[in-house]
Amino acid sequence: MKKRVRLFQAGDLPGKNNRINFKQIKQLVKALRNLEAMGYTHKPVDVGNNAEAIKYCNDNGVCINLSANNLAHADELMALGIGPVSVTLEKDSPLKGVTTPGGHRVVVCPAVTTNGKISCATCGGRKGALCYRINRDYVIGFPAHGSSVNKASEIARGE
């Protein structure tokens, strides 16, 4: 099994402001070719060649999750077909049975549903962590938490 690498824990895809640098993306994909790499992006897909750059990563084995602000936004991102989608859920969102308005199933991160008994390192068994699965047909949900929990919940509600 390849070593798992979580990208961009403090940041996003390389580039300037909202524009992804495609040359740097190609270098990143090349450097990660022997690893199971995954990250998230909040970069807008409608700026420059961002959608193409994100799709390039996913087509070449570097899983880039499109980060949705709410369930309706998750549907919009799923419709693009350029990569897997994750979504921020309200802080008190149910942990099971959540779907987007468009009918996409939302799977809440197992680290949340198991109170930390499952981590990114142990998630998904031999098939690999859920967030690392490029061609999945479901959205990964993360309930709002932390110091900005109320603001994140407002965003998840679409406010």
C-alpha cells in the first residue's frame, strides 16, 4: 500500500490569490506519483484554468476534493465531474441519513462518527481512506467545529 499524504493542511493549491498555477500543479503531481496523496481546495472552479487544473490532479492520481460551503453547493460541484466533493455541515447535523437537495448521499467523516477511533491513517481499510477515493459517488461531510463553529454553521445553512 502506498504511503498516505494529506496535502494543504495550512493552505490550498499553489497559485496566486484565486488562480491555480497549472505549471506548479504538474510539478506537484509528478512529485507525488508514488504516494497516495489527497487534499481539499476552496479555489473557485470558474476562475482561469482552475477546473482544468483540479481535474488534472484527479485524473493523475492526486485526489483533490472540492470543498462545498453547503449541501446545495455540493450538488453544483458534483455536477462538474472534475473531482470528489466534501461539504461543511451544520454543527448539529445528523451523522447518518444526510443527502444533498439533488439526492447525493453524504457520508460523515468516520473520525467524527467513531469519536476518533478511526483516523485518516486507519480509514477505509484496504480500499483506502474515503477522502482519498477519487471516483466516489458520495459527498464526505464534516460537521462544523472549532472556534468558528457558529460562523461555519451559518455558511453550511447558506446564510
